[in-house]
Amino acid sequence: MKELKHLNKYFKKYWLKLFLGVLITIIARIFSLVMPSYVNKSIQAVEDFASDVISLSDAKGLLLQYILIIVGAAILSGLFTFLMRQTIINVSRYIEYDLKNEVFDHYQLLSLNFYKKNRIGDLMNRISEDINQVRMYGGPAIMYGIQTLTLFVCLIPLMFIKAPTLAAYTLLPLPILSVLIYQISKIIHKRSTKVQEYLSTLSTFTQESFSGISVIKAYSIEPRINTELRGLAQDGKDTSMALAKVNAWFFPLMILLIGISNVFVIYIGGRQYINGEIETIGIIAEFILYVNMLTWPVAVVGWLTSIVQRAEASQKRINEFLKEEPSIKNQVKTPTPITGGIEFRNVTFTYEDTNITALKDVSFTVEAGQTVAILGKTGAGKSTILDLVARLYDTSSGEVLIDGVPVQELNLDSLRSSIGAVPQDAFLFSDTIENNIRFGNENATHDDIVEVAKKAVVHKNIEGFAKKYQTILGERGITLSGGQKQRVSIARALLKDPRIYLFDDCLSAVDTETEEEILNNLKRVSESKTTLIVSHRVSSAKNADKIIVLDNGSIIQEGTHEELNNTEGYYKDLYINQLSGKDS
């Protein structure tokens, strides 16, 4: 259970509720122990009446008294059982809430490399299914565990006090049961881990299938996907059945051993009563009730073992991610002001997952308020420059400086809050268009949103929808065209009104006329802002204060549009090709 030690901090946090719950559990179980002894007394009262020891009226009075005590104890036991669930089970929900927040917060801290190495379905399964398994340990396992322990501690000594020999025979099957549970629990642990791993695989497969449904339909590969899913489902069935078969042994074994205990009670108790070793036959009835009271606790031992083993397997998977250290850490806790000056000094960067060197000894300077365009072929390292400015990665060597300060020495929240980024693949949430734009500034008014939508030349498109700005987008903005998604993403960045704009080929899906209108609007908006524009089009770059041309991770040209257009090289060739309408 070493993996479950992670939950101790939550148990400490809610110790008062847990303590109260444990106390109530003990009280509830003690009240439940009243019934068997008064059943014995009731039978004894009948025997006394039959033997003329007491009168009929006395026997009726005693029976009524005992019945009232039994009913009262049952009501009190039920009331305290209700209160027990209201405390301990609630604590398990609090722990589930806290643990989900902890995992999600940690997910957000982890760097992009982590998400390249792990699949979304697995991340989702660990924060949902795995945490649900852990919750069962933090609530029901504790509640039923305390119930079982209380009954064992109170009931077994009581049985030995009343009839030692009969108690010994009655409890004889329990050690056998303990050994069987220990052996089975080891198998459960292994198979539980396999089940959780399978659920992650299934979540990943279905998530990717639904996200890529347009590709699946376009290539007409539904039969192949169905075949793969059937294979996964079969593996899942086999894995789950292997676990279910082991779990299926618990209750039959317990019922068998409890049945043997009942046989011992009747046979041994009957012989002792005949031999005069016990005074009343009511003790046999009392012990039968005790045995049946032990049925559920003994059965729960197996169930609890299964819960703990599954929780331990799930918490181990959760801990694997919680132990992941983010490669990008906020080393400065106090906010730092950002003006917008950017400098790259001999920057080299290699992607950890692919070992591809995207930038090689790159150096350039961008003054605060300047607009710089970055051009180059696919894979030249253009997007990597933007990622390094936003400190989504740290350089392999060299330095990235903002306002003359290395980015590692800036407050990370201050840096990123001063940046308005529009990625190449515009990401929109399954929400209204208005809320997607408001993501840039949660305090923005509707008029503010309309204004930036006009600057991004998407307002007319939005007004054409039936619900206009309240139109709900599909997952990843699937309701919109590629160009519309890009322009909504631009509007979001404009609404943020940052010190630095990072535009990563964000006009690739719009026509040249719309592009020109957007660029003119951006030029007015970003007059005092530092702007980096990554593009494949000269039209997006020609009005920039400076143009940087990359090839294979190195700067091969740098200057203004006029300077580069008058120099033989990549930029001039690209300009001539695009001007003549050729595909670059």
C-alpha cells in the first residue's frame, strides 16, 4: 500500500470528519450487537414460562420489553449508520475532488514534451477512472473496514465469554478464509493493473477516432476501425473476465465457510445443550445471529481487499504522472513588467522527443514595438522561435532575452500574460463564438468582442449565423471553416491587448484580399506592440520592419523588404514566384 501513502495528506486535512465518522461507525455497530442477546433472553423467557418459572403475564411483559429494546436498538443503529455514511462517504468525495484538482493542476504545469510522449486518452483515464478507484479506498473501504474491525473486536470476545467451546468451533473457518484472501488478493492486484491499463488504451483509441472522424469517413476506413475496436474490446473482455473470475471466488467461499460455521453452531451447540453444558437453547439462536452478523464483515474482507488492490494499482498510475517534473519552471515568484524587446543570442534548440535540431546558433534582435516577419521552408524552425519566446521550451544552448533579461529570470505568468499567440492550428473550445473570443480577456464586454471581430474580419461571418455570437461551436471549432477559425483565434489575441503578438502562419487559410485587410488592421493595432509574424507568404511579410529568412534552422537572410528584394537569394525568388502566381 505504499502508493496510497500519497492520500495521507488528505486524511490529515479531513481528520475531524473521519474521526467523527469512525466514532459513529463504532456506536452503530455496538447498537447492532444488542439484538442477539435479547433474542436469547426472549427465548429464555419463553422457556421459563414453559417450565412454570414465571407467569404468562410476566412472560408477556418481558417479551414486550425485549422487543422494544430490540426495535429501539435497530432504529438507533440505523440512524447512526445513516450519519456514518454522511461523514465518511462525504470525505471520500472531498478527497476525490482534491485529488482531481491536484492532478489537473499538475497536468497544466507539465511541459509540451510530456504531452508529446503521452496520449490524451491515457491522461483522461487517470484523472477519471483511476481516481474513482482511489475514491473507493478513501470512503467505502474505510467505512466497511471500521465496521468489520468493530464487530470482530466486540463480537468475538463476547462469544468466547458466553460459550468458549462453541465460539472456537464457530470461528474455526476464519483463519482458512484469511489465507485464501491473501493468496487471491495478490492475483487481483496484478489483474487490476492490467484492467486500468486497458481502459487507458481504449480511451485513447476512441478519443482519437472521434477526433479524426472526418479523416476516417473521407478514407472510408470505418470497417478497419471497427475491426480494431472489436480487437480492443475482446482484449478488454478477456482482461476484465480474468479479474472477474478471481473476484467471483470471494462470495461463494465466504458463504461456504459461514455455512460451515452455522453447522458447527447447531451441532456443537445442540450437543452442549443436551449435555447440560449450556443452560438455554437461546444461546444457539444467539450464536446463529452472531454468525450471520459476521457474514457481511467476513465477505467485506474480500471486497475490501479487492478495493485496496485496485486503488493501489490506480494510485500507482496517478503517482507516475504526479512525479513528473515540469521542464519549464517558474523560478521568479514576483511579477515582472514586460515591454517587448526580444533578443536571441546564439540559440540552438533540439527537440527531445525527435532529436531534431530545429535552430542552430540563431541570433537576432527585435526592438520593442517592432514588427518582424519570419519566413522559410517547412521545418526551417520558424514556429520554434515563437515557442521559445513564449518559453514553451528552454533553449539547448544560447539565450532568449526579453527586455534584456533571460526568460528564465522572468516571472512565467507575467511573460505569458503579456503575449497574444495565434497558433498555426487554431484551437477553439466547444462553446459559443463569443466565449471563445472572450477567452483572451474574461472581463471584455460584448462590444469589445464585436470590435476585435471586425478587426479580424470575421464579424460579418458571425452575423451570418442564426445565433450569431451565441453560436455553439463543435469540438475544436469544427463548425467553422479553416479561415474562420483562424480569424476567431486572431480576434481572441487582439482582445487580450498584450505587449507581444505571436502570429504563427495564422492567415494561411484566408484569401489574399481578406489577408490584406487583416494585415492593415493588425498594423494599426500593433503600432506600439512587438509583433512576430511567421508566414509562407511574402504578402504577410513585406510591410514588416524587418524580415528574417530561415533555412534548416539557420538565418540565411535578414533585412527589410526592399533590402532583401534587391539581393539575390531565397526571399527574392519567393517574391518573384508568388508575384507571378506560382506555387512556392
